[in-house]
Amino acid sequence: MAAGAGSLVAAVLANSGRLDKEDLGTRIGRLSRRVEELKGEVCTMITKKYSEFLPGMQSAEELVARVDGLCRSIDLLRAGVENEVQRDLNVAVAEFSELKQQLEQDTLVLSILKKLQEFDTALKEYNTALLEKRYIEAAQQLEKARSSLKMLESRKGFELKILKALSTELTVQTQNMLYHLGEEWQKLAVWKLPPSKETIGPESVIHSELHLCTLPSKEEEIAGPPVASVLQAFAVLGELRTKLKTFGKLLLKYILKPLISYPFLQPFIEEQSDVVILKFRSEKPDLDHSSPAEVFDKIKFILEVLHKYLLNVPVEQCVEDKKECRVTLAELLGDMIWEELSDCLIQNCLVNSIPSNSSKLEQYIEVIKSTEEFEKALKKMKFLKGDATDLLKYARNVNSHFANKKCQDVIVAARNLMTSEIHDTVKITPDSCVTLPKLPDPGSGDHVKMQKTSKHLPNKMVHLENDSKLSKYTFSLPTCRISASVEKLMELAYQTLLETTASTDQCCIQLFYSVRNIFQLFYDVVPTYHKENLQKLPQLAAIHHNNCMYIAHHLLTMGHQFQYRLTNILCDGAATFVDLVPGFRRLGMECFLAQMRVQKGEILERLSSARNFSNMDDEENYSAANKAIRQVLHQLKRLGKVWQDVLPVNVYCKAMGTLLNTALSEIITRIAALEDISAEDADRLYSLCRIMVEEGPQVFTPLPEEEENKKYQEEVPVYVQKWMTFKELMIILQANLQEIVDQWADGKGPLAAEFSPAEVKSLIRALFQNTDRRAAALAKIK
């Protein structure tokens, strides 16, 4: 406080330098008094605080003393508990644990004894119920015994030797129960089947019989168990599905499937006093396949009989609070056999009923209705449950199945035609056409547009059309022979395309591409299937060539003919077969050219035996050459007859000209290569060549009429490239040096047109001796 006052005084002194001495003294006095007052206030405050703190400190000291006393008391009590009470407590806990363990053991023993008693009671009641043929109660008692035994076996750490004996006893009693139930089941449904060694067929299956025990009356129920009792007992024991599965297999194998597969089988029942016998009789069917309605009626008849006498019984007991709680035997059997039965109905019944013509699709509505009624009847008998099954879905999807079947039938028919004999032929002329019904007028197209446009043209207009017109045969296929099977194949293709014009869009697309598949199949199948014959037989190779050209000819315009009558998807340019044309032309040409190569090889092989046409003065050499010439001509004449009236005339003449040209070229090459030809050799070579010239044209016989062939025989130089060369060679063989020089005519004569100077010089050297005249003649050949 004083320090504060001093600092205050110093501040005042510092700030009041100009104050006079009086003012300074007055102010110092005032400040001194204020300091004294502050000292008094501070002392008073300290005294007050001390007087308030002193009682609190005293009470705290008293509390500390009391707490110390309590702590000493607690320590004394803890010591007493640890020494005396804890010992007594440990003894009590040990006694309690022992008693608890004893109680648990006694409880376990008691529960085991109780389960053993329940097991024993259940077996006793089972035996009583079994003797009285109360099979449901007997089965339930067996299940109680089994439950008790399972409970006993689940006790861990507590094993009894008796459990094994109890398990064996339970198994024995279960099998005994199943034996009795099996005996009762055999009385309910008795099968009489053909011997198992026999193959299941129409003759053996007709002897199959099913004997069904009729439901007993109230009086009879006392003597014997009803059907429900036996079946429910099987269900309780968990063996019903096994029995029913076996029954279902026999039912499908010997009754249901034969009824679907064999239309002559007719089911009927024979009623006796206590049994109903389900039998078959044979009736001559009207068709190879029964209609779906007839098959459905037969199946319904069988199931109605089974439902009435065997299957319309509950196999599960009702819960007390529920009414709709029973599962019938028919429902269980339906779950087991329906999938296989529906597959059999589809494959052996509905598939056969699918129409092969789009005009009959409307009649298929009756099949759909009969299928719906069939399923309704099965649902009423509880054989079926739920909505539409695969059977009904298949029937309703008839458009897709029709398209698939039609496509399959088309491909099968096409393949049968492709694998039939090629040599069975028909003659095709420019006037020939595929038998095809008249197509309906298109809704749109170039022809229609042209007619509409022409109406607006002026009456007086300049006629710009050329007066000369093409022949109607300009784009026709030339006269030839093709396989009858190929003609039928094209008719099949056209008829299938005609079918597409009246089909749905999806069916139209499938059928169109099936037609394309026909030709792609031909491309792959025919060359492979007939490969050996096409290689060995020249006539078949020629027919195959014609077949391919015939197909290619029709493929050019086939798509255009139907373009505006197909679905819109195909009208945008997809409806075409033109892309297949090059492949078919190539296929025909390759086959025929391969045959030509074979024939060329045979010609060259025969000419190779002519001993190079050398030393013709030797009789053996001349005979060999003459024989070779004759063999070649015979081969060509034989080919001419084989291909006669088969190949188109132009193809025939080109082919025969090529082969004859091969023979002439080989003879020319061999003679031109001779180094020495005597006069006698030249005469004999000339005679051999004259045979070729005289008889060679006779191989050109493309037509059966001899008079018509003369025209083509006169045109031999057109088709045989080396014909004039060969004739010039004959001239050389008989000419003298001057005549040869004249024929050469300074490189402008006919001889120069066929032979080169070197070849002519070589022949001159071979034919003439080395003289001045020969040298002069050689000098002029240049």
C-alpha cells in the first residue's frame, strides 16, 4: 500500500514541475491521510477473515479424529471376518456345490428313466396298434420311440449299453412295420407286367395290367385298414415318396408313355367285386399319330381311375385349427411324374400335331383349347398346381414351333434330295421353269410404280426405245440335263419362299434363312457325299456341273421375285441369294475341270505308249503308235457319247475341243522333236495324222440327232486350237523343200502362222539330207 502511495506521489511530482511549494505540501498531506485510512481498512478485513476461518478449522480437526476412530473399528471387523466368517462360508459353498451336482445327476437319471419309460410305452402301444392294424397310430408310436431314443443318444457323457440294443429293436420293429405296410400296399395296387427280358414294345405292353383294390365300406373298414391308413403310415415313416416313386415309374413306363406313343392302344377298366382292373385293347388307328385331344382323353381316363380308387386320399393329418391342410396322394404323384409326362406329351404328341403348312395354323387353336382343358382336369384332381406349365406354354407358342418344324422338315427333305442318285436326270430347255403357283400381287414394287408413273405421261411423246429387241432366251439357261433331285430341290426352295409370304415376321425370317441354308448345305454335302463318283464317272461330273449352274442361274433372281412379299426386315436388301452365285459357279467348274484333268492325263498316258513316234519303219513301233492313236480316239468318242445331250452344246464343244487339242499338241510336240525322219517314217506318220484328222471331228456329237451334229463337226478349228497347226504338220510331212519354202512365204504364209522358224528348221533337218538345197531352204526360213 505504501509503495503504491509513494509511486503516486512520485507521479504527481513528475507531472507538476511548475507547481509551487504550497500546493505540493497540501497534496502530500492529503495523500498521507489517505494512506493511513487504507491501512486501517486492511487490518479490519484481515481480522474478520481470521475470526471466520478459525471455527471451520476446529470442526475439521474433530472430523479427522472421528474418521481415525472409524478406520480402527473397520480394521478390527475385517480381521474378525477373515478369521472366522470366511472359514464358515467356504464350508457352506462346498456343501452347496456337492448338493447341486447330486441334484443334476438325479435329474439326468430321472429324465433318462422317463425317456426309457416313454420308449417302452411307445413300443408297447405300437405292438398293440400293429396287431389291430391301426397303422397310423403304430407308425406314430414308432416315431415317438425314435424321438426318445434320439434324445437319449444326444446326452453327452452319459452312455448306456442298453441304447445299442434299443436302437436295434427300433430298427427291427420299423422294418416289421414296413413289411406289413408293404403287404397292404401290394393289395391296393397289383401290377401284372410282361416278362422283364422282353423289349417294351406295342406287342408286349398291351398285356400290362394294373389291379386296384376298391375302397372298403364301413363294415369292411373294421376288418381291414382303409387306403388312407396305409398311405398315412408310410408318410409318417418317411417311406411314402419311395413307394410312390416306384409306382410312378411303372405307371409312366407301362401305361402313360405307351398310350402317348402307340395310337392303337385304348385303355378300359374291368370292374369286379373288390378290384378294378386297368387294361389295354388294340384298335386300328385312323392316323399314324393320335391327335392331342385323343391322347389327353386317354391320360385323363387313366388318372381319373387312379384318383377314384387309389390317389384321392390324404397322406397328412390335419392341424386342428386349420381346414385346408391335407396333401393328397395325387398331388405327390403329380409332382413326381408330371415333368417327365409333359416332356413325353410334347415330344411324342404335340410335336406331331404342329401343322406343316401355315394355312392350318388356325386349326391349331383346338389343340390349345384341349391342352387347357386337360390341365384344368388335372388341377381339379390335384395332379397339378400353379399356373400354366411347360406343356401349355409349348402349345401356345405354336408359331415358333411351326417355324422350327417347317425349317427342320425343309432341311431334312433337302438333304434327302442331295444324297439321292445324281444320274437320274431331266432335260432342261430355255422354256423350262420351276413349277410354282402364281405369286400374289405385291403391295409395292417397281412394276407398280411404273404403272402409276405412266399414267401422267403425255400422249404424244418421242419413242426412244430401240426397235431391235433381245431374244426371250437371251438370259435363259441353255439346254442340258440336270439331276431330277436338283429340280425338286429348287421346287422345294420356291415353295418354302412362297410359304414365307403368308407367315408371321419371325416365321418368315426363319423360313427365308432355311432356304439359304439349303443351298449352303448343298455346297457342303454334295461334293463330299458323291466325291468318289464325281471323280470316277465323267457323266456325273458333267451333271454336277449343270446342277451347280442351274442353281446359280435361279439364285440370281430368286430373291428379287420375293423381295416385296416378305417381311419389312427382309425387304431392305437382306432378301437376296446373289452372294451365293459365285460359289456355286466355282463349285461346278472345279468339279468339271478336275474331271477334264483326269481325261487329259489318260490321253497323255495313252500317247506315251506311242514310243515318241520314232522309227516308224519298224513295224512294232508303228503298231504301238497306231494303237495309241486309236485308244485316244476311242476315249474321246466314249466321252462324246457320255456327255452327249448332257452338257450344254457350247460347253460340250469346248470340252471336247480342249481334249482333242491336248492329243494333237502332244503328237505335234513328239513329231517336232524327232531328229531323223526317213521317207517311210514320214509316210507312216502322215497316215497316223490323217486318222486323227479324219476321225477327230467325229467325236463332236453334242446332240443325239446325227444330222444336227455335222454343223459342230465342221467347226472343229473353232474349238481345237492346234487343228490348223496339225494340218500344217501333215503338209510338211508330205511336201518337198520348195513346197515348204512356199508355205513359209517369207514368214507370211500359213506355215509361219503355226510354227516358229526354229521348229520348221528342225523338221527340215529331220526330213531331208544335208544338201545345198536344204541349206538354201533353211536360209529362207527366218
